[in-house]
Amino acid sequence: MYKIAVLAGDGIGPEIVTQGVKVLKAAGEIFDIKFDFQEALIGGCAYDKYSKPLPDETIKIAHDSNAVLLGAVGDWKYDTLPPEVRPERALLGIRKELNLFANLRPVVIFDELISSSALKPEIIKGTDIVIVRELTGDVYFGTPKGIEVRVDENGNGVRYGYNNMIYSEKEIERIAHVAFKTASSRNKKLCSVDKANVLDVSRLWREIMTDISKQYPDVTLTHMYVDNAAMQLISNPLQFDTVVTGNIFGDILSDEASMISGSLGLLPSASLSYDGAVALYEPIHGSAPDLKGLNVANPIATILSAAMMMKYTFNNNEAYDLIFNAVKSVLREGYRTKDIYKDGDKPVSTVQMGELIVNKMKG
């Protein structure tokens, strides 16, 4: 019996997570695996009940589980809250609590959805990238940070905001090993993205990446500045196989990569600690409060996140392939949620998309 913490969150979170749970239950039936799903609150809904976005009860349930399936957090109605209790703080908190330092974000273009991308088919066809993002350091966690008033030369108070981009060599080393091992299992090409021409922290990042590369002679390491990487990711994505970068650069680049796939609703992610602790799986998109309750959100990113759970937590590549191929099959037959729908496609709701994928899994 495996325990899965289900943190649906806010906005469209409950709708898409419900479909992810359906897929996991189907995989359990097919592969004779028993799951115990434990629900808990996170984000705005947790703040409404506990006055904080990451309650102690949720942390305990997560720690006691084999894996966490997370939906999304946030809503416009919480935008005026103090920063420390905003729903988004729960994401940083749970990553730190579970030591989830490595985030894997695959970017794969389905042939069936090439027309959904804003990019030319000849540029994106065959794209298959994994972005390895360091998840518990950088400006999101660096200290000191804050907003303070300083007195200028005229005696006037001026507000200053500051965050500290900081990495220790040990933090860089551990994400480097994850990236090189990931590249070794793929096409043995690793591109490290930084801003070493300007930032001291990036110079340390590049130096350590280069040192660690000596332990992986089968992997070709290249370096690219983040501004150039942002351009190259759109203009020539086929040059990339595995990409490793820091927290804030990885956040931006992986969201940008959704333009390749055609929708944020298609990209899953896995956040791992590699020390035997709990892993967390979630779509890369947000809570989309404007779509809440409309049954139109795309659940594929969440479903593929569930597939990654089967692969990385439960070591079941066969289940991963079954779910992935079921998604491809449904898309091949022309079924589309609103975000990827074009004239001539077969429009389906969130629930219908989940049911179609489950039916394909069951054959």
C-alpha cells in the first residue's frame, strides 16, 4: 500500500488533480498496485481555514507519504495579503520542507499538436528536452531579503527592495550530479545555463559544473548565457537535450518552453530530493482562477505528472509508457480541451479528457 498526498490547492487545482487521481487509480488496477490517497489543504484554501498557506497538518501528511500530487495555488483575492502568507509561499515552503532540490521538467512536442504551437513546425518537430532546475536556492530563498527605507542625500526616506542570489558549492554540486546523470540516460548532451559574464554566483556555478563534468566523460557539457538561451530555446530548440540551470532562470525558461508545446496545460514536472524522501509531482501551470469551475482546464500536464510519479517514485516505466501513450492516442484521435482546440478538432471538457485517457489505458 503506497500513500499519496493529494494537495489539490486553488483555482482549477481540484479539477485537474481529480483527473490525475483517476489515472493513478487506473494504473493501480492494471499493475496491481494499491494506493491510499490522503487529501490535505495548501495555498489559499489552507489560508482560509488555518490562516497560513502551508499548515502543519499538510506538512505531516506529505512527510508520511510516498509521493505528493499537487494541483496549483493562488487566487486574485489573496493578492493583498502580506507576502509571508500569500498562497505562493506554500510552494517554496513545501519544497524546503521535503528537501526537493531538483526539478525535472520535460518539454516534448506531440506530433499531434504541432499545429497548436505558435512556432513553425520545422523548428519544433522532434523537440525532446529535459530542463533540470535547482529548486531550493537562488533569489527565492537567499537571505538577507526584504524591503526597507533608507535615507538619501537629501534626508528623504527611499524604499529599497532586495533579494540575495546565493548558491553554495555543495548546492551546485548536487544539482550538477542530477543533471549529468539525466543527460547520461538520454543523448549525453548537457547545456548549463547561467549569467557568468555578469554574476559572481554564476561564475561559481560554471566553475563547479565544469569540474563535475570530469566525472562524466561520456557527457558533452556546453555553457550558455541565460539571455541567449531564452532566444535559442525558441529559435532552435532541437539543439537542446538536457538543460541545467538555477532556480529563477529555470522558472522562466521552463515556462517559456510551453510555447513549444502549445500550452502550459501540457507540461508536467517532478520535484525530487534523491535521498529517499518524498517526491512531489505537479503541472507547471498556475491556478487559473478565471477558469475555476468551468470544466475547461487541460488536465494533461497533471496526468503526465502522475505518469512521472509512476516512473520516478514507483520505478514503473511500463506504467509511465502506458499513460504517455494513452495521452498521445487521445490527441491523435483529435480530442482537445479549450486551450489547444482548433477548428475541426473534437472539443472535450476537463472530465471528458481524463475519462478518454483512462479508457485508452484500460484498452
